[in-house]
Amino acid sequence: MAAFSREVGIPTEASLPHAFGNAFKNIAALIADADFTFKEVEEVKKFLEDPDAYAAANPVAAAPAAGGAAASAGAAKKEEKKVVEEEE
């Protein structure tokens, strides 16, 4: 419902959170390089200045990617073992 009303250009109760979220993204993009700031955008500006600091502060976000690779490698070994057993 929200996507349809946004495409048609009719604001509805379902589309209001999306409209405000998109408006905030647009404002943050406009003032990202400007000297003007306000409280809600300060966190965005800090992230844009040093994204590595946020990655170091949140190691859990990077862990599933590494864990997923290890799990898929383990699954590949199991499949390989099954193929060898079936051939014998």
C-alpha cells in the first residue's frame, strides 16, 4: 500500500514513515559536505568522516560473513566426502 501510494503521489498513513525516511536521507546527502549541521545528522557525518571506526566498534557485523564462509567450506567438504563414498 505504501509503495503504491508513493508512486501515485498520494500520501497515506502507511507511506508517511517512508516519506520522512527518504526526506532525511536527502537532507543528510545535501549537507554531508557542508559546514551546516544539526543534531540528527551529526552521527551520519561522523560515520562518513571515519567509517573504519564504526567497523572496529561493531565486530559482530563482520563476523557472520567470515562464519558463513567457514560453514560453506565445511558443507562442501561433507558433500565431497559423500561423493567419494558413493563412488566406492
